[in-house]
Amino acid sequence: MQKRVFDLAFVLLFSPFIVLAVVGVAIGVRLALGSPIFFRQQRPGRDEVPFELVKFRTMREALDSQGEPLPDAQRLTRFGAFLRSTSLDELPEFWNVLKGEMSLVGPRPLLCEYLKLYSPRQALRHKVRPGLTGWAQVNGRNNLSWEDKLEMDSWYVENRNLILDMKILLMTVVKVLSRSDINRQGEATVEKFRGGGL
């Protein structure tokens, strides 16, 4: 309950700035990529209950000769890469926080297809609401191996408290401003999780 109150108070306090940023980025996405402006996808939340994650779109809708989407590296635009590096593409997720589907801090919501691949310890990540940012994001983000990233998520679930959350939020600001650990070297986006780990 304390965590939920903190989430709501934070979002409501900063809502004027959030709304202005959302409107500005939405206009940029519309001009650079057209419609739709938002990317929507089902993700597993707390207790593995699915919810619709909302982000700004960062990729072109480009297909190959067989009608299949081109690789992410070819669809990700320069503007989209900028949105990702500054985490501006995540701004619409404040709506998910307001609805109670996400928290400011927690394990990042991953793909539903990964649920069957987690070990029992890795599955601990779904004992809490997913977050806009998390312990793994401020300790390496996408430069971490999947095993390390998921272990950090499990560690967070076991050690979470309000002071740790505030520490993570402050560290997130530093990470965003420095635009570090966005992707692994040579990767345009994050490689898929294929299972493994304890």
C-alpha cells in the first residue's frame, strides 16, 4: 500500500511535466513515423496477469519480399533510437502506473512468451508489479546477460523497500542523462531470452 501511494503521489505531482513531454514526443512521432503513434503489446504483470503496455512507437513498419517484418536494426529509425536512448519512448507507461498495472520501480515487463522459460527463482519477478525502471536497469541495463538481469530482478523482489526504490529512481535519472547501457555492442535492440539460469 505504501508503495502504491508513493507511485500515485509521484505521478500526480509531476503530471504537468509528464503531460507536456508526452504531447511533445507524440507530435514528434507523428511527424517522423506517422500513425500509429503508440506501440501496444500484452505483457505479464503481477501474478502473471497480462496487461496492455503502452509505449511510443520507435520503428518503421517495413516488410521484406515475403511480407515479414525486417530486422529491428533496419526498422529502428534515428529518431526512434533517440527516443530509446533517452527513455522518452517509455513516457506513456505512466498511464500504466496510474491504472495500477505497473509501478515506478520493479522488474521491467518482458514478453508473455518468456513465462514458460523462467526458472522458479526467475519467476519471482512476477510477485510484484513491473516497473518503469528497476535494479537491473541501473546496474547495467541492456549490457547485462539475461541471467544477470533476471537475478537482479529476483534480488529486488526479495529486498524491496521504499528507500531502495528512491535510490533506484535517483540512479535512473543519472543513467538517462548519461544515456549509458542502452544496448549491447553490435545490437540494435535486446536479444531474445531463450531460457537458462537457476
